[in-house]
Amino acid sequence: MKYIVIILILIITLSASAEILIPMDQTQSNHLKAYGIAFTALQKQITVKWLLNYRGGSFLIPDIQELEGLCNIRGVDYEKISSVEYASILAEIEQNNMDVVVLEKEPEIAIYTPPNSQPWDDAVTLALVYAEIEYETIWDEEVLLGELDKYDWLHLHHEDFTGQYGKFYSSYRNTNWYKEDVRLNEELASRLGFNKVWKLKHAVAEKIRNYVKNGGFLFAMCAATDTYDIALASGNTDICTEVFDGDGIDADYLTKLDFSRTFAFTDFELLPNPYKYEFSTIDASDYAKLRGAEADFFQLFDFSAKYDPVPTMLTQCHTNMINGFLGQTTSFHKKYVKKSVIILGETPGMEEVKYLHGNFGKGTFTFYGGHDPEDYQHKIGDPETVLDLHKNSPGYRLILNNILFPAAEKKKLKT
């Protein structure tokens, strides 16, 4: 009788629910808010395990009533996992291209964005608000004052770091919003001691470069991707025509570009014509426009979860084929991408990169082409994207992967 009782106790113990599994495969009702659950757990100093390549990159958290209730409130599906089931999951992970990454602490998040921007005009801000992940906003003055050091992760709003006001001159120079943007930037540059807006933006780009070099995680989308590298390559060289800064472009700018200082791109050509919407030859927007929405998609690469955990984290998704979307910078011509950069996603059959990642110093950078993953041709003045209609957006999942990846235990990030 004594042995029967002991066996029953062992069975009950092994069968008891030990963990909550938040599946991230096709069974999940709300992928985007699931990231917010993981972030909230980290805020409460609760360990989160990210199961790379297991059911779409699922999360495993302790079976705590508060978190279970939060899943119910936010509409996030979860499963209670017993110790026996947990052991089975670990065995499956061990035998396949999967791994377990422990998330240690919630990252401190900053969004580099103008003070007059609207939250719904930036996909990353929109994703954070919807997933209920906390963040702070900063702008040029805070960057120059050294406040980046307070943050683990920085997103660059679709900013033009070349000082050409997004190259909207041709179509929008007579609109009130464009004139106001010019006025605000010129006033800020003057107040901070710069006689040109482009000099201010280049100085900010240098501060961000040092931030990454010292261990920061940088994420950029749309025009912030190529204009950031253009600013680094041009340095103190004037690449703005008269309509942007009151004087002409440096006649020798071609010989003064230094591609050794850029993060992702090399050997590109600038397109200084103010009436041309493009900044340089990096952008492959024209290719995407020719394909059209119905035929535009990109494919995520597969990586070894055990040996390449960082790119694996950044590509976790419930599908590896994702609908394309336009932006001022939609994607990148592959021939201008540095050989040291890891390509995470590209358009099949084309020399066109959509999503890339690389290391610089102690930190990393990730560039994601396009403006809004659920608004194919986002135009100025278009209504906001309602993410409650896109709860399972693969394109938005890639953004949120970048939010959580800095929380991984450091030994994983160094591999």
C-alpha cells in the first residue's frame, strides 16, 4: 500500500501543470499580443523560454495565474504543459533544428521619432502599442546629449538622415506639412549649433554609430535604412543640392564617400537630383512596383537554431513566405549589401534583399525594407493600420522578434 501511494504521488507530480506554452504556429489567435505577454513576464522578472523553431517560435513561461489571466484578457491562446509534456518537448527540440533561448530581462526600448509624429505612422510604434510593450521616444537633442546609453534597443523612425527632408520636394514642397517640417528642423539645427540640417543629421548618425559600437541594438525600417548608411559614408561632405540647404552639392562628393564607415551597404551611387524620389541606387522599390501587390512577396531563410541563434530568433514566424510591402525604401539591391551582412529574407529569383542583419563592434543592426507590412502602398495621409484586423501578421512578427531578441541571455547573442 505504501508503494502504491508513493507511485500515485509521483504520477500526480509529473502530470501537474508546470508551464504555460504560448504556441506561435498557425493555431495562435493573436501572434502580436503574444509578444506583449512575454515582455510583461520579463518585466515581472519571470523567466521566459523562447523555443526556437518549435511550433513557430513558441514561448514557455511558468504556470502563474496572473499570466494565464493576462492571456485570457488579451486573447492569446495558451496550453498548460505538464512536466511529462515539457520533457517530451525538450527531447523533440534536442533532436531537431530547434533550441531553447532563455530571455533574461526586458530590454529598455527607445523610438527615435520626431516630436510631431503620429504613433500610427510608424509600423514599429504601432506594433509596440498594440502588443502593449512599453517604450520611450527620443529625438536629435536627446541623442546628442548622450541619452542613448539608457537604452538597450533603438528603432529609427522612417527618418531621412541625409538632410533632404525625405526627398519630398518635388511633390510636396508647397504643402503646409512640408514647410512646417523644414521650419522645425532648421530651428532645431540652429538651436543645437548647426548651420545646416544635414550637419545635424550626420552628427546624430555618428552618435548612433557609437551607440551600436558600444553594444546597442539598432533596428531601422524604410528610408532610415539607406539614408543612415548614406549619412555615415558622406560624413562632413555636403551631398544636398541648393533647394535643401541653400548652397550647392560638394563637387567632389563622389571621391569623398567612405564606405568603410557604413553598416550594411557599399559601393552605391547617390542620386542628388531633388526631383527624383530615390536617395541612391541601394533601393529596389521600382522592382517591387513592377511586380505589384499580388506578386510581391519575400522568403525568410532557414538558420541553424543551435549554431546561429540570433538570425534564427529574428526569423521566427509561422510561415517563411511573407507578403511584400512598399516604402520610400522598399528593399535593397543585393550587389550593394556588404559580404559580412547576414541576409535574413529576400525576394525569390531576384537579387533583392528585404531583411538583413549584421554586427558592428559590440552591438548589432537589423534593416527591414518597406513602411507598413499590412498596408502595401502606404501614402502620406492614409488612415492608420488597425492591427486588430491583422493579429497574425507575419510581417509585423518580424518587427516584434527584434524587440525580444536583446533580452536573450548574453552567451546566445555572442555565438
